[in-house]
Amino acid sequence: MSIIQTLVIDVGYVVLGILVLTLSKIIKDVITPFQDDEELTVKDNPALGVSVAGYYAAVFAVFVGAFADSSEVANQTVAFDLKQLSMEMLLVLGYSLGGIVLLNLSRFIVDHLMLYKFSVTKEILEDRNSGSGAVECGNYVASGLIIAGAIHGEGGGPLTALVFFFLGQFVLILYGLFYQLTTKYDIHKEIEADNVPAGVAMGGNIIAIGIILLKSLKGDFEGWLSNITDFFILAAVGFVVLFIIRLVFDWMMLPRATLTHEIAVDRNINAAYLESTVLIGTAVVIFFAI
């Protein structure tokens, strides 16, 4: 295949990505009971800005998961086949749109099952609570990574993608409960009280476990028992490792204070940024090391 033909394929996927991004906005506007444009530009709502940034980052993750294998195959094909390329792009578009619908569903899941003691939507829209926005941002990104992993690879299909999406959401909810149990302050109480660092720290934790779940899902589908077993084993490893890293970070990086005091009492956003960075970095190391 010539360089020009390869370039045509690559440009085609870029255009498809722009289309997917545009459709993701339309789908979000239809599903949500409010308009992002008004909240972001007229009302200048910073909490929704954080959430929406996570949403579009997740959309890109879903698209990459859908097109990665397809574009590689297209570029390795000896002869340029427009019909085959069109079919591949339609398949990528279909998986991307399905993933975007699931991504919007994940917002309702975090609203009702992760931060279940209050309405996340109310906190973001009415109270302009950026802590709630950070948690929703983290959930969007983690869910996007889960969807990307579920639709990436060979051997599966829409059913496997759907099953592993819901398994991934189940693990995210469990991790939210685990995070509350292993944190010395009441996460719901702090976030509802507009404690932004508490929301940022939780959002960073959710992204970290999302990266580990991506690792457990991105391979080929070899069978339900095998893939589900690997998924839960790696998820359990993620829970343990991230918890240990939080303890080590608290001891080594903040020797004169504790994360609990810095986040819950001082509301120190720097502590939340550092915790999130260390945990996400750890998750990336696990992604490449295992």
C-alpha cells in the first residue's frame, strides 16, 4: 500500500473521530435534562466544566478502543479496498456510538450508586460543587477506559462488551465503597459540603482503578470463565496495591501531616492533586508491568 493510500486511511479515521465527538455531544444533550452550552458559557459553571472535560476524554478513549485494531488492519492490507475500509469504519462508528450511550448511562450509575447519599446532578447544577464534578469526571474517564477495553481485541462482540461494561461499573461501585471504608473521613459528607479536594482525590482514585480495569479487559476474548476470572483477579490486585500506595504516600510524601487532615480539615487541594497523581502513575506502571 502506498504512502498516499495510508494517509487517506488515517485522515478518514480522523474525520470519523470528529464525527464521533460531534455525535457524542448531541447524544449527551438529548439524554441529559439540561444544556451544557448554557451551563458552561452563560452560567460559567466550573463544576460542570470539570465533568464535561472527563466526558469528552472518555469519548476519545472509547473511540480509540473501537478503531485501534481496525486502523491497524487497514494499514497492513496489501491492496487498498474502499469497500472493506467503509465497512470497517461503519463498525467502528457503531461500537463508538454504543459506547457513548453506555458512557451516558454511567453518569446515572455514579449518581445513584456511588455517591448515593445526595444528588450529584443537583450538586453540580445548583450548588456548582466542583468536588462532585471531579468525581463525575473520574467516573466518566474510568468508564470510558472500561468500554475501550471491552470493545478492543478479537473474539468478542456487542454482548461481551455489554457484560464487561456492567462488570466494570460493579467494580467501580465496589471501589467507591472500599475507598470510603479505608478513608478516615466521611467522603459523602465532605463532598456534599463543597470540599473540592475530597472530590478530586476520589476522582483520581476512580481513574486509577479504571486504568487497571482497562488492562484486564484489553486483550482478546478467550472464554467467559477465563476472561471474567482474569478481570476480577486484576481488579483485586488493583484494590490492594492502590490502598498500599495511599498508605505509603501518606507516610513518605506528607511526613508532617496526614491526608485526612490536609483534605478533610485544611481542604488542601495540593494534597488531592498529589494523591491522584501518585495513584494514577501507579496504575500506569501496573498497566505496562503486568
